[in-house]
Amino acid sequence: MVDPRSFAEELGLPGLMDIHTHFLPPRVMAKVRAQFDAAGPLIGRPWPLHYRDDDDVLVETLRSFGVRRFTALPYAHRPDMAEFLNDWAAGFAARVPEAAVCGTFFPEPGVTSYVASRASSVEVWKVHVQVGAFDVTDPLLDEAWGLVAETGTPVVLHAGSGPVATEHTGPAPVAALLARHPRLRLVIAHAGAPEYAEFLALAEAHERVALDTTMAFTPFFEEMGGAYPAELLPQLRDLGLAGKVHLGSDFPNIPYPYDVQLDALARLDLGDDWLRAVCWSSTAALLGVPSLR
């Protein structure tokens, strides 16, 4: 395995940018961890968490890895929860300079209003249709999606059917959403696993749709949903060189050390330019981060 700092240094990078990490209010994080510990119905298999500390320790852990920009990515799974999470995430970003200001939304009355109120401050939205159990084309969300498309703020969207499929997951609802709001800037979590080909095609077809690498290509994820199709790797390389593949890890809720994700990306053998784009420059451009050398 590779040391994350050495990995970045050998690529000539000042560090790493990770678009898919999670920090949540303590009581919410405790419930999330309990779901992983119990291999809950949306997890589907044993998932022994490798990192289990309070926020201060976890932030210092990412800093020790040389991660220079990361996210909180709260996600609402019921009504009247999103704004509590948004307030907490704004406070987290105010305390942690490396953290992007994150927000979430849910199909509920008033969603357009609170998305509008945060449109100028949120840097990354998170939407999790598997856990939230809703369709991205829910009419309650239509105006909110329109606002997000207009501002161009990226949305890290978990819409793939991994690790457990539901009636709301898969590429078809996302394709329908993009037909209505083609300017949405979506980052498809987990490279769209397991519907890799379909989500890759959406990213190729839509200027503002990208993928993140979260858990994809790792042995743990491949045991669960199958290996990334080798025939898609040339397209994945082209997409990454075009600035549309972003490093994501799911830290801290991962069942292996952080460097496993980096090693998995290196083993794809898509070239150093691809790795530099994925691990730094593409996310820097997406978040408007100036040079941090």
C-alpha cells in the first residue's frame, strides 16, 4: 500500500482533494455507525469501520494524509431534517478551514425556500436517494433542482444501486432528471456502482455530469458488486483527463485504511496525468480552489 502523502508527492501534487467524506452531528453519526455495525438493510454485508473517532481526531487524520480539501456531505433521510443538518455543516466548515460548506435537501414543503436561502453559501450539495427513499424526479424537488442547476453548485448524488438496490436507485431516474434540468452539475457517487456503464454514459453525454471514485475499484467493493468492467477503462481515462472524475473515499465510514482507495486508483494504470486530474486538479477546478502550493 502507499502512504497518502508520498502518493501525492510522487505525482508532484501539493496534497489530495477528496470530494466524498462524511462529517455529521454526533448523534446522527452514532446512528450511521450503528447501521454499519449491524449490517443494516441498506448495507447488506458486514462492514467493519476502520475509523471511529470524534471529529477533531478525524480531521487531523485527513490532514496527516495530506488531504487539503474535503467535505461533510450530510444527507437527509426524512422531512424536517435537512435544515438541522445544513446548520450543523455550516458550523463545521466555519471551524475547519479545509472543509467545503455542504448542504442537503429532501422532497418536502419548503425545500425550494431553504435551498434558495443557502444557494450563495453552499459549495457542495449531497443527495442520497437510497437512504432517503425518494425519487430524484419527485415534483416537490423540481424548483429546487432548477435553482441548483442555475447556480452551478455541484451535487454529490448517490443514485447507483450499490450496495443495495431500492425502487428509487439506478440510472433511469437520473436520466429523467437531466432531461428536465440538463445544466445540473452532478457528481455521481461510487462511479455509479453497480450501473457503471450507464452512469459513465450519462457523464459522457452531459457537460456537467461527473463521477467520483468512492470505494470503486477497491477489493472490498468489487467483492460486493463485481469488478469495474475492463472495457470501460479507456472511456474512464478520457473522462478523467477531461476533468470529470473526482477522488472520493467515503472516509471515515470505510472498512479499510484510506490508502486502499489510492492504491486501487494507481492499479488501474491509467497514467500519472489521470491521477493528477482525479486527485487534485479536477476537484480544485470544481470547487474554485486556487493553487495551494
